[in-house]
Amino acid sequence: MRTIAIIGAGESGAQLALGLQREGYAVTLFSDRSAAQIRSGKVMSSQCMFAPALDAEAQMGTAIPDSGAAPAIGSIHLRVEGQEPIEWEAPLDGPARSVDQRLKSAHWIERFVANGGDFRIEKVTPRLLEELARDYELVIVSTGKGEIGQVFPRDKAKSPFDRPQRVLALNYVTATGTDDGGAAAIRMSMAPGVGEFFTFPGLTASGPCRMMVFEGVVGGPMDCWSGVVSPEDQLERSLQLLRDHFPHEAAAFEGAALTDDGATLLGRITPTVRSAVGELANGSLVFGLGDAVVLNDPLTGQGSNNATLAAKYYLDAIVRRGRQPFNREWMERTFDEFWRGWGQWSVAWTNDLLKPRRDHQATLLREAAEHPALAASIVAGFDDPRTSYPWWFDPTAAADFMQARKEEDSAVFDVRDFRSALGQYATGVTVVTTVSPDGRKVGMTANSFTSVSMEPPLVLWCPSKRAPSLTDFEESTHFAINVLASDQHVLSRQFATPASDKFQGAETTEGIAGVPLLDGAVATFQCRTVSRHDAGDHVIYVGEVEKYSNDGGSPLVFHSGKYHATASHPDF
């Protein structure tokens, strides 16, 4: 039985410990506090879990039993202050929920112990880390607190800020004032030069609550917490800030009371990405996870989501590792998978929102008030930051994207609902690859693949006319269909997201006409393009199969917007 030590029993560490415990690993979980101390202590974050992270919890089996009591959050209501305020609301792709992290961490610890886990209350120092690295096959640090946080060097290339960009104030309250009907929404208000206020419903130990989050620009009028002497003082100052800067929200919190003695938090966070591999004084290696290596500002609510998704990535990588050693190369590759597949997009999107809006972004926000499809696309960035690329960052891409979303508003059907209906048809997942005339490897994820004819052997797939790499496919003579295996979901996401090098970390071999073939695919079809057909906003590519491989295995399945694995039907 492989032995693993995890330091930190928060969002990432505790969930990874439970996932590994379920997989049969011998796990020791360290925390500086007991479950009871965490449950009765101060709030730890303003977490709101969006659909992808909730799905990861379900897959790891870590969702807490009472989470259903937390209100389902179905939309985001955005307001941008100014001479002519911008205001609109759009639905999230899936319901979000917020459960007090004190409840979650305490529950995870108690469940880990109840299942026979080794839980130790101890402050871990670098010296103790050295001892643990001798005794365990793998040591994972999931907390950035104290000296051990310095074990992981700052990655300057991925950390554009060297100081906090916002001053954070958080309150959990029971609000008794007039509500504007947005109880099931995240209400986010932005005041240029001042900061942001957002609020959403959640669940804490005393029952349903509302979370009040102030993100003040450093040195601005909301950087005003230095004289706060008590939780009640913080709440009163919070209410005054609403009256002064967000008066449209003030009525909803008149008469608000704190949910408990620990229901407030103040802080400043410097967004930082660190190396995931820490080398100790004795030469031993420890592996960083969650906030220990990717620390986000809370502005976009991605912190807890990043931690949960990182735990899922690490869990899958550890299980896949089998009996092989957890060496530096494996640690770097595992973190890189998470970084490429999720972390880099979440970090870049959050860091960008900390900056003043650029002209094209202000136009996107303003136009969204008149175009629901555009508003929904902006909101989708909270669900999945990868969907914001490249149009949120690039003016040219923004103009093209905005026009496409406007066209959706005049479509025959509600495009989101129609797409959801089409998603009920389960498909496999492929990455279609080719090589450009200048020799670049090109690839994109697609599930629009089907066989057409056995004689001659023909297949087809359908790229969007707006696909950035469409020109490369038009100029090439051949393409390959790589049918992904169930453990290649990271590659699916990687090739579905814009990047300068989608093939980074992907192992390939060279096929006909130099077309790259992805190693590990359950089947590949090397094709010569024989015809292209216009089809609305897509192009139908028909290819004649000149060579194929059938390695077999369990394929990756996509259904209703989520990845799935195949299983035999119980009736057969």
C-alpha cells in the first residue's frame, strides 16, 4: 500500500485525502486545527462553487450531505457604475452553490477519521517536512501558511503582481432588508477606481445566509478597514460603504446581523503562482497543491474551484502512476496538466479583471445589456474561465465574437437550449490534427465525427467557420481523427482551448503527410481531404481513410456538457 502525507485539510488537501483513501492509499492528513476548532473558528473564504468544481466533487465522492440545503445560484446580475450605469443579468451554465468552508473542512476531516484515516493535529515546519519525506512515498503541501509556504519558489513568469491589488472584507450575514428578487443570483457591482461588491446566498452552521464581499482598490475609498476593532464595527462600516458606493444594494442589508462570532474576515492577497516542486534542505522533494502554489484574488470566486479541480487532477495522476516513483518529473508533469488544462486560464482571467477595463471590454459589457447571448457568454467565464479566450483579451477577437453572439439573438431557436438538446446525444471525443504549410502542428477537439461510407472508406467532421485554425485545415491535404481514451480528458480540454502551442506536453508520432498522431488514442484515422461542403456556420469535411489504427481501450464520452466513461449496461 502506497503511503502519502498531506499537509493542510482545506478545500484541496482534505478532498484529495478522501479521494486517495477511497482508492486504497494509506494517507496521513495533517492540520493545525481539529474539525471542531475549524467549525467554530473564523470564516476562511467567500467560496462559491461553480458547476465544473461541483462535478469534480461528485466524481471524487466528496460532496457534503447537507450541500443541497445551500440555495442553488442560477445567474449573475452585473452592474457597472458610471454616468450611465450598465446593468444586466444572465444565467450560469449550471447551478452554483456556496457552503461555508468551515462546515466542509470539518465534515471532510470527520469523514476521513471515521473511515479509518490517520489524522494528526500538528503545526508542520520545514524540519518536520524533511522527516515526513523520509517516511512517506509522497508528501503533498496544500497550505501556503507559515514557513512551509516558502518551500515553493515564486514563478515570476506566471505572477505579474508583486503586491495586493485589492483589500478584501468579508461578512456572513442574515439579511432582513428588502431584496430586489436576486436571492438566487450572484449580484456583482463594479465601481471603477473604487472596487467591487458582490453578494450571494450560502449555507453556514446557523442555516442560510448571505455573503457580503468587498474588493477595494488599494489606496481607494474602500481601503478603509485599518480602524476596525470588532466584527460589529466591520459590519457597520460595510453597510456605510454600500450607502456611499453601491446604494442600489443598501436596502437589501438594512438590519443585517452577523451569523456568528467568526463571520468576518479582512485581508490582502498578492496573486501568486509558485513552482509546484519544493526542494527541502536535505534534498527531499515535496509537491505543492491548491493555494500553496496557485493563489488567486477572490474577485472571480475561483479560489475554491481551483483547489477542488486541482485535487481531482492530482488524484487522477496519482492513481494512474501505479507503483512508479513520485519523482520530480512526475510532479512537474502533473502540475503542468492542471495548469494547462485549467489553472492558467483561471489565473489570467482573474488577474485581468483586477485591472481597469480596456475599451473593447467596456464595449462587451455595455452591449451585453442588449444581447442576452453575449451576456451569457460573459457569465460563462465564472463557470469556466477557458471560455473567455481569446475574445475577452483581444479587441479583434472581441468584435468577431460579439457579432456572432448578436446573431444568436435572432436565431430560429434559443441557441443555448438547442445546444443543450443536441448535447443529449452522447458522442465520443476526438482531436482532429493536421500540419500547416509552414510545418506547424495544428489540432482541435471535435465530437462532430462520423463514418460515412465503407467503400470507399469515408468519414466526416464539422469544424466551425470561426475556428482559428480553419485556414490551416483548408490549406492542408490530409488530417487525422484521434479518438481519445477515457483518461485523455486533459487533452480534450487542451485542444478545445486557444493556446500558442496546443501540443505542449502531448506525445505524438508522425503520420501521412507529416500529420501528428496523438499517442494513447483508442483509434486513429489518417485521411485525405476529398471534399468540403458549406453548412451554415460550419464546414463539412469529408476524408478518405488511407490508414487507420485500432488500439482499443475505453473511450472518452461526452454527454450533456460533461465527460463520461463507458460502462456495460446492467441489463446485458
